[in-house]
Amino acid sequence: MLNIVLCDDNPSFLNGLEEMLFKLFIKHNLDADISFKTDCSSKLLEYVKNNSVDVLFLDITLNNKNVGMSVAEEIRKVNKSLHLIFTTGHFEFVMEAYKVNAFDYLVKPISQDKLEETLLRLSNYLDNSNNRFIKINGTTFINQDDVHYIRKDGMKLIFHTKDNEFETYNSFSKIKNTLPRHFVRCHKSFIANVSNISHIESNTNTIFFNNSSKCYIGARYKNEFMDLLNAESS
């Protein structure tokens, strides 16, 4: 699911944007949700630092000042993969959006058609480009950074993240080539994201992640897994 956040100092615009987005989610069967909205830049920064955010709609001119750009620069320090979409009533600030690698900008007043065009272009980008999202099914994407491990359960694969589990009918052999190299097979039933490993108990061959979840290392995979883990760490 795409976690979307909205920030604008105009409550009426904020509510209108939320309503338009929800209509588009339903119209195009998009697996997305607005997890947070605010008119306060400090609350926005706090939320982004402590939560997984995939898309941010951000007003460039918060409180009639060019605050949104400095906020975006701070956000980029903690989340480089977030897709940033600026909203602005001042066209002269548009070119600055590219300094923080913005995905798009929307000039107010924003029409439903323009918003739809941007949202579908983003969906298509996530579907087709080499980026930090893993496609679970036709409408569900998860950020690879959020995945701790993948578990094989019969004909299904279960993606375990910090807070959720996502199921899909697939096999390790088919999904292997779509995963980044830091996803490493460690067991006949597990693939681990070595970037999220907290520690390993070698006496029990147990891998622990930073939310205390765990998976296991199989004897058949142990030597290769430890070699690859050491290579990633070096």
C-alpha cells in the first residue's frame, strides 16, 4: 500500500485534496491511503522521521513563505526515496522543485484531471521503473526498505514488514530476479533483507530484525548466506 501524506496551510484546500485523492483511489482501484495530513511543517517533519511515507503532497509556500522548500530539504535527509509532489499557487517557485528531486508539481487551483494525470503517472512509474518499490500484485506496492524477510508458505509468499504482512501467490524462483541484491536466500523457506538485520544468533541460526521479528538460517544456505552478508557489510 502507498502511504500518502498531505501538508498545506489552507485547511479548505487540504480537505479538498484529500477528497479528490480518495475518489481517484476508488476510480482506479489503487492500493493507497492518506496516512497523515497537517498544516504544520514541524508536525510533518516529525511524522516523516518516525513513519514510512511513500508520497508527500507539500505546499511550497507554507504560511505565505517559501518554507516548503526548506522542509523538503530536511525531509530528503531522512527519506531519499519518498516521492515528492509540490502544490503551489505561485508558478515562480516551480523550478525550485527540481532541486529536491520532486516527482511533479501542481499549480493551484488543482483540477481533478491534472491530479488524476499525476497520480496515474506515479502509479505507472512504480509499476514499470527500477525503483525502491516491490510489486506484490496488480495494485499493491511496498517499499523494499520496509521488508524484513519473505517467507514461503506453500504456494504463497508472505512479505513481513515492520508493521504488516502482505501475501501473494508466487515462488522464490520467479521473484528472485526482481529483488535487490541485499535480499538473500537464507533458508528453503526464507529470504532475508540483510539491510534490516539487527543481529544473528549463530548457535541457533536465528536472524533477528529491528522490530524483534525473526527468521532462520538453513544449514544448506548458511555458508553462502554468511559470505554474502559479510560482503554487504564490507
